[in-house]
Amino acid sequence: MLIEKIIREIGSEIEFIHILNSEFIRKCNRTAFCWTRQPNSICLALGKNYLSTAMVNPNIYGIVTSPKIIAKENIDVPKCIMLLNCPDQFFYYLHNAKLHNEFDHEAFAPFIDPSAQISSKAIVSQQVKIGAGAIIHDGAVILDNTIIGNDSIIYQNATIGTEGFFSKNVLGKKIHIEHFGGVKIGNNCLIHAASNISRSVNFGEYTTIGNNSHIGIQSNVSHDCQIGENCDISAKVCFAGRVQIGNNVWVGAAVTISNSVLIHDNAVIKIGSVVVADVNQNEVVSGNFAINHTKHLRKYLNKEDHANK
């Protein structure tokens, strides 16, 4: 079958050590993260936590990993396990080969509601959905696989559905990891001027902005971020890839949040914070690196008192 041929051809360049349960290769028709909800997926597992997640995810039929990570007791699971010394290079090579193209059964039906207002100076690709009452201002760029909900506003020069930053070294060459997914913006959202929202890396998946959330001027939302409902994201905020933001979250201006960090519901991130760890529900954090705001403030005041003595 074609899928098996593609995998084995790429594997011949990067050198398989072994393929376990090779009959399950035929079930794999797209690359994905180990927690994906997309069926028939193949994922990369570079650590034991990722491997454990992939093992129990019924949507994953193929796992790319190394002998250093996988244990003997995992070998009998009903999944194809591809073992390589350089599993990440194989996986990203496979991803960029657009494995999903042969199996694209999800027709994206474009639609623009007649009540949407789109500036003649905006750039809107053909494969988009724009809901009732939405407004697209001058200079905005709306790229393929973007869904914009009802009554949402995209302000001047915002870019939606772009390729995000994702580079890897494969076979001695630095390459860009292609983004094949999309962006979903909910109802009554505001994306302010010159902000950027990058599309998801994986086919069939989306970077998501929940209903009633606002993204401030010149902010960047990277691939596969998930922002909940009723969130306020201030100006010049930067979310690295796969950041998850709960509902009713406030993020102050010039905040940076590291990749894969989880911010729970009702959290507050104070202005200028650099967040590298998860933030609990209702917690208020600040600083670089961000910690509980009250502790941070006490520490600052103690330093001030000591300096004034």
C-alpha cells in the first residue's frame, strides 16, 4: 500500500532499527501529536510521558520512538512502533511529506455569510468560513483553513492562519516543519491590529480562540494554542506553541508564555511576566520567571526595605 511505501522509503534514508507490529502501518494516514483526537494517526514520542500518552490514545496507530525510550513490556501493544536512532528526524521528514494528502476525506466547505463585511483591502483566501456579522478590516490577511465565528472582528493588518516558527535539523539540513492545520476563531471575538495567529501544525487540527475572547495589538498566538472563552489577551503578548489558556483568563501586556504551558480558568498573568510553568485556577502570577504575585510582591518589598536601611 502507498502509506507503507512512503514510510519505508523515508525510513531507508534515516535508517530504521526495527518496525514492530508492521501490519498497523496501513491504519496510519496522518501525522499528529500524541494526544490527538484525529483517528488513524502516527505520532512522535521522544520521552516516556509522550510514549505513555500515545500508548493509551485509541487514535494513535503508529508511534515513532527510540529503543532508549520504549520498554520491553510495551512491544505487544496493538500499534505499529517504529524504532530509530533519530526518531525525530524520521517523523518530521514524514510530516513534511504530506502523508495526509492521500486520505483527505474531510472536505473543507468554504462559506462567507452575506452579512459579513470584508474590506476590499483585505486578503481573504478561498478556503475559509466567515460567519454572520463578522467584520474584516483593511490589510487583514485570512488564509486557508480559517474559521471565523459570528460577529467577530479582525482589525487592520492582522494575519490569521500563517505558518508559525518550527524548525528542525533533518539529514544535516535545517528545515521548516510545515503547518497543515487551521485556525478557529469563535463568536464575538476581537483580533486587534497587527496581531498574528498561526495555524495548527497537523492536518485536521486547529489553533483555537474561544467565544468572546480578545487578542490585543501586535500579539502572537503560535501553532496549536488553545485559548478559552471570555479571555483578555493584552497587547504584544507572545504565546509559544501548544499553550493552553482556560476560560476567563487575563493576560497583561508584553507577557511571554513558554510552549505547552497550561493556564487554568480565571488566572491572572500580570504585565511583562515570563511564564514557564503551569498556572493554577484563580492564581495571580507575575515576574520573570512568573511566580505567585503575592510572594513576588513580598520579595520585592523586602528587597526595597533592605536597600533603604
